[in-house]
Amino acid sequence: MNTSELQKIKQRYNIVGNCDGLNRALDVALQVAPTDLSVLIVGESGVGKEIFPRVIHDNSPRRREKYFAINCGSIPEGTIDSELFGHEKGSFTGAVGESEGYFGVANKGTIFLDEVGELPLATQARLLRVLETGEYIRVGGQKILKTDVRIVAATNVNMRKAISEGRFREDLFYRLNTIPVSVPPLRDRGEDIVLLFRLFAMQMAEKYRLPKITLTSEAKQLLLKYKWPGNVRQLKNITEQMSVLSKLREIDADTMLQFIPQDAESRELAPIASAGAHSYENERELLYKILYELRGNVSDLRREMNGLRKQLDEAQSFSGAAAIQAQQFDSSRNFPAVQADVDPRRTTILDAVAEEISEPESLNLSDLGRQMVEKALERNGGNRKKAAQELGISDRTLYRRIKQFGLD
């Protein structure tokens, strides 16, 4: 495209700048506009990616049809499918009627999906089907619907990294990236920075009836050397701040330094691949830490519950035999024999615990249980089945007690 045609496009859309990267991006957008190919616009946040889908739509055969710009990152995950593809009546709480969704309303037109890298994986699968076949199904519906929509997407996410981390479908990326348009960051646009500053300063002067601010040569050099991590959006904000807050209408180097951030990180050169990407590393580390601590708490709770269950099992197992063995136990210690008046099988766990508390401090439930098992085995000549019947417990429980007390 020749220079005169390119300048007409810039004037129409109020695009300021003459750097090669910007001209190349505009040239690609205008060449792909007459086709129906999908376009993926990549660039850092704040570079002005939203202008290019409008240029593509207005110079395409669909220019008389509807154009929708949708910020995928601003729609909640729970409702984005309904927003894009519509829903049937009663498909979810609050669905009081049918909805066509953007893909239904924009039939024959163009949809611009900004921040497409933030789409949930389930929505990505639906979008892939639309790109491949033009078909989609409403939320809660069964009928296959058709749509004829031109899709232009934009992202500031490092898509290769998102694919490797499983956050974005590789097949969808290649479908969207049929024609890539790369928008350069502001720090790579050279003298365009000064031109944009003049534009924003003039707009502020006209809008608020203020004297227009200008730059000294030293201030201009500071403006060109700064890395502009926020790109055009940041330059506009700083220009507006100086227009309102600066008492001097000719901005010198000292005044410029008062408005440009002085932290070292904001001056570092960051590539596109990392400036806009959100790797979720901090969130992932935090979740791993929480899950690890939760697992430890659950393990501790499980051990405590197992210990408590073991004690209750022992008390319940031997409470029935406690009254029978008490007489022999008292005789072996020269105590008067005491006849139990209560049916041992009806003795509760609380009774067993009470008996344990009433014994001398040197005698605990484990000691009593071991002696009871030993004596029962001795009286029955080592016959475990008979010993278990005498103790009123199962063979399996007796076997566990033998293993526990080391009586093998």
C-alpha cells in the first residue's frame, strides 16, 4: 500500500506515528480485510490493539453488518458461554427467556474477542467448533445452530507459554492465528512518542481550555529514553497529569522527572512474551502451600481419630470380660473377690473408662488387657478360639491384641 493511502487510514482512525512496525501492522490489516480469514492481533497491553479490528471490519465486505467488541477477561467464567453462544429458557437460575448470544446476533458481521487468552478451556472448545464449522449450541439447548461471523482476536498473553502450561488449546491458537498482526510497543516507535505527546497535550488544551504544554530538548530526550511499560495508555495518562498539575507550560527535564516513575523495574526493557503474560505462578505456589498444609492437618486429624477409635475399641472389647476376670485378678493380688452384679455385655464404654480411672495409677487399660489375654490363653492351653469365647471377643480381635501385646 502506498504512503498516501496509509495516511488516509491514519487520519480516519486518528492513528499517530510513522514507525515501520506500525505501518507494517496497518498494511497487513488492510490486506486481510477483504477476506474472511481469522486474525490474531498480538502486542503488549496499552499499545492500541483495539483499533485494528475496527480497521479490518470497516474495510471488509461485512462493513454494513454488526460489529461487536467483547472483552473476554471481563466476563465471569460462569456466564461467558451464555454471553457468547446464548442460552435456552430455564437452562440455569435467572434464565427467564431465550438469548441468542453474540454469535447469534452478530450473524454476517464481525466479532472482536479482546483478551482471548483469558477464555476458559470449555469456552475455547466451543469457539473452535464455530471457527471450524460455523456451528454452535446454546447453553441448555440441543439444537445445532449456524452462524456466519468473522472473528478477530487480540491478546497480550504469551500464547506459546499458555499452550505449554495447558491454559490455551493449541488447535484453537492455530485457527485464530491464520493471519497474525503484531503491534509494536511504544518504546520501539522512536519519534512517534513525541508525536503522541503533542496530540494528547493538544487534546487536553482544547477540552479543558488550558494553555498547551510543550517540551524542552532535555525533556524530549527523557521521554524517548523511558521504556514505557504501559505503552500509549501510560503516555496519555502522564501527559494529562502534566497538563493539569504542572505550573510550567514548557516542561523541562526536572519537571518531567516528577511525573515519570523512577523505580528501576519500570525502566527495564521487557519483551512481549513476558510483559503481558500471566503465568499464574504466584497463585499456583500459594495453592500448593495451602494444599500441603491442609494435607498435613488432615493426616494429623486422621492419626488422632485412629488413636481414639483404637482406645474405644479396646474399652468396648474388654468391658464385657472385665467382670469375669476381676475375680481372678483380685485373687492374684490377695484382694477380696468381688462378684459383678451387672451383665458384662451391657457394660458401656463409659463404665469401662470409669473403672480404668478408679484403678491405681500403676494399672491402666493396656496392662489389664494384656494380663486378661495372657490368663485366658493359659487357661485354654493356648487355644485362641476358646480364649476369645471366654473373653467375649471375636477371633480377629483377639489376634490383633496378641500382635499388639507381643504374645505370639
